[in-house]
Amino acid sequence: MAFTKIIDGAYLVPMGNANSVLLDAGPELVLVDAGFPNKADKVFDAVAKLGRKPSDLKHLVFTHGHPDHIGSAIPIIRTTGARTYMHAADVPMVESGGPFRPMKPAPGPIRNIMLRIVFDQNERTEPFQIDQHIADGETLPLAGGLQVIHAPGHCAGQVGLLWQGTRLLIAGDVFINILGTGDPIGFEDEAEGRRSQRKLAALTPEAVCFGHGKSIVKDAAAQLRRAATRR
């Protein structure tokens, strides 16, 4: 996938089979997630395409602390000086550089294979500091407002982010949208993950984007409800 507009002011930045979201709604840019390692240039290219400078990127918010969502964080932070945000449950993994909590594959042979290919709980990453812990129900005063929705299961510190009321839901890995909207590749706690899926499916976003796969810009709420009720 290429750098694309999701809706006005929100852009999907592919970061190596994982997505970041760049929000351009005011003088300060906000980036959600940092993808795989060695992908920071994708962010800087996206910033340039918006006619902005790296120094305009002031905030880096994470949906959770898995390596495919934090991989390029350090070069982004070093270049931009961005302030970092994450749910407290995942901060120790990031600030220690791992290891990461174990996951079991989501149901189905494809996700079983995918989990074994892309996730190693013993992987080590270069640690970095999280400046601000975020919590369920708070609204970050960034880019017109980011409401934090704690959505554990895939990862204990995972959050969804509802941008500017109901304009866009940034769903992290509560769902993925590869070959249809469905489960992530794995769960730390599947029962908790199902509750989080139902929690996000009860929302009414105009559009939704995911950590992996295509965004949904039409009938987003209905598609989330269908995905949450398949199991």
C-alpha cells in the first residue's frame, strides 16, 4: 500500500506490513504508531508530502507496545523530538526493550502460521522512554481530540483511539483487515480480546483504520459489528 488519505486530515502511512496514521489537524502533527524498524523515512516522506517539516511532528501515540508498532520509534523521536504516549500496561516492555508477553494464535490455520512467522516474544528492541501514560476514557488534546479506549486482549496495553468525536476510529490490532475484517494474528487473552472487539463494535465511527490492512471509509460501524459477531 502507498501513503493515502483516509479522510480529510488523516493519512495512512505503510510501515512494512504495519500501518501508522498521520494526523494533520492544526499546527502540530500527530503520528499514531511507528511500524517496523527501518521505516522512519516513510513518515518523513509523508510529512513532506503534506508540505510540513519533521519538526512539525510533535506527538507519537502508540496503540500498543508490540515490535511491529514501535519499530521505527527511536529514529522518529531523534529527528522530531516528538513526545511519546502509551498505556501504562505496555510501558515496561518498551522501556526495557523486551521480552514481550506471549500470545496464542487466533483461531484458524492462517493466523497460526502468521503468528509463528512475525512474532517472537523473546525479540529484543532498543528501549526508549514513554513520556506520558494514557488511560481509558481520557481525551488527549491533540489534533482536535483523541479519545483513549482501553481494548486489551491482543495486548494488555492496547488502546483504540477515537479521533475528533466519531470521525475516525484508529483500532490498532483489536481487528485486522487483511482478506476481510477479523481477528488479529494472536491474543494474550482471547476472552478479553472478544470483549474489546465488542466494545469497539459498539461505537459509531464514520471511518476505521487498522494496524494491518486497509481502512474502511464506508459503512465502517456496520462492518465492525459484523466482524465482532462472527464468533
